[in-house]
Amino acid sequence: MKYISTLLLLTFSLTGFSQEDLMKEAQAFHQMGDLSSAKSSIDQVVTNDATKNNGQAWYFYGVIYGDIYTSNDSEALSNPDSALPLAVDALNKAIELGPANFGALAELALTQLGNGALTKGVTAYSSGNYELAIKRFRETQIINPKDTTAYIYAGIAAQEMGNYDEVMRSFTTLTELDYNNPDIYLSLIYYSKNIYNDLDASLEWARKARKRFPNETEFMKHEVNLLIQTGQAETAKAGLLELLETEPENANLWFNLGYLNEDMGNMEEALRAYKKSIEVNPEYFDAVYNLAVYYFNQAADIYGELDDMDQETYEENKDDYEERAEFLLEKSLPYFQQASALRPEEAMIWNTLSLIYNRLDMEDEAEEAHEKYIELRG
């Protein structure tokens, strides 16, 4: 009995020693650059009952498979692309199992893998190889699924090559990662509508964007347009009116109602709503600007009609038409002045102001506005 116990103890010790030897052997092969032999040795270590929960073993497994991925050693693995997810899983397991020093090394290895894949992607993108760039950026996503940079770059590369499925996948993931950039939502709205002809999906993205960016009026405009295109304009209007009953001091709601009515062709209602928005908040730029542009465009239309007349008709109608146009420009002027005060850096506002001042024979003001326009335009 004592002999049997001693034999069993010896057997277990030799087994443990054998796995330790295999691990050292894998490290040695790895250091020599023989990835095929290193893989063969480390595969045995992590599948053995004695070492399958050894964090150190999984760390070396991850490092070896990571190098197989970066070297594309087809002799070491029949499909080198599969090495990356195996390496990532192994390094994450090493972090989970410990000990702490190998967990820290595994985190460093993951960072290096991710940076390497991202750099390769950027290099491929810069050379115009967008397909390879997307592949590398996807690999970066495997290594670090929460790295928003990899999804941004993948989406941009996909846009360059017209791979809209990849654009949608990458940008959708960014929204799930709470990446707060309005341009991502604008792209999703645009591609859903114009590439996939899916108005319902585009409308859904517009609504998600409004919820994420409540102060971005651009998304309300998209929602309004899409509601009209899907036959839901009256529903949208009813909803806004209901909200205004409980929030009458909400300038944004008044603006949205104005924009909706304008899009529906109800200009009198639109103008009332825009003016109400300004009454509630005199610094609500979009409402101020829309009123300014409306009156200015009305005047421009009259001048356009006058220009299209033959000489005789022009002489007969000139005074009447110009009087009507100047009346509208006078209505537009205070709104453009207010807009220039709210957004003094907007060059085109100053350019329009100079045109209005010229039409109204306000020469000094016209010159000043034009100089401001030239200064801002650069």
C-alpha cells in the first residue's frame, strides 16, 4: 500500500512537472520565433486538467496566438485570422484567473495588440486600401469592443468604398456605446432614407437623435420631414399642440410647430409659431433666422418677378413692386439684425444685411455690414 501511494504521488508530481516543462518549452520556442512549435506546446498546457485554469498558461497562450496573428504564420495555424479572437479570449482569461502580475501583463498585451491593429488600419486607409482598413479596424473592435475610435474609422473607411452595410453597423454600434456625436445620427438618418429607402428606420433614428440631443433643432426638422413623407404630419402637429398646453413657455416646441406648419405650407400658422418662440425666448436663433429668411425671400421673389418683365410691363409696375418688396425687406431687417447679434460670426448673415441696407438706401450701414462680411469670410 505504501508503495502504491508513493507511486501515485510520483506520477502526479511528474505530470505537474511535465506541464511546467511544456510551458517553458512553449516560451523557448516563442523566443526563437518558432511559432508553430510554441503553439503545439502551449495548446497541450491549456487543455491539461492540471493547468487549464492557470492564468500564467493562458497569458503565454494569448501572447503566442497574438504573435501568430500579427505574423500571419500560416504554418503555425491553418487560418491565421482565427488566431486573434483566440488570443483575446486567452488574455482576458489570464486577467480573470490571475495572478495579478500576469493579469497586468495580459492587459498590456491586449493594449499592444489593439494599437497594432489600429495602426495597420490607419496605414491601409491612408494608402487607399479601404477593404483592408475595415478588416484591421474590425480586428481592433475584437480586441477592445468598447473602443469607439475603431468604429469611427471603420465607418469612415466604409463610406469611402460605398460599403453602407458596414457604415450602418459601425455607426449603430457607436450609438450603443453612447458616443455623443450628432454627425453619427445624421449619417444614420441619411443612409436609412436615401440608401436603404427605409423611411421608418430613418424616422426612428431622428427620434433617437432628438432624445439624445434635445437642443439640436436639426433633428426635429428631419423628424418633421419624415413624418410628412410617411403621412403622419397631422399626428405630429397634434402632439406638439398637446405638449404646448402643458409647456407654453417652451420656445423649442413653438419653433418645432412653426417648422412643421411651414413644411406643410401653412405659412400664417408658421409665422405665428415662430414669433411666439421668440416671444418666449428672444435669443432663439433658429426662429429669428427663419422669420428673417421668410420675409427676405418674399421680397426676393417680387424682385425676381420684376426682372422677368419686358421693358413696358416693367415701367408700368416698377414702383408698385418695389414698394411691396421694400416693405418686406423692412420686415426682414430687424430679424436679420437680431440674428447678427446672436451669431456675429456668421458671415452670410452680414452679407444679406448689406444687400438689404443697399436696397433700403442705408449706405453707411451697408458698407459696415459688407466690411464685416469680408472680414469674416477671410
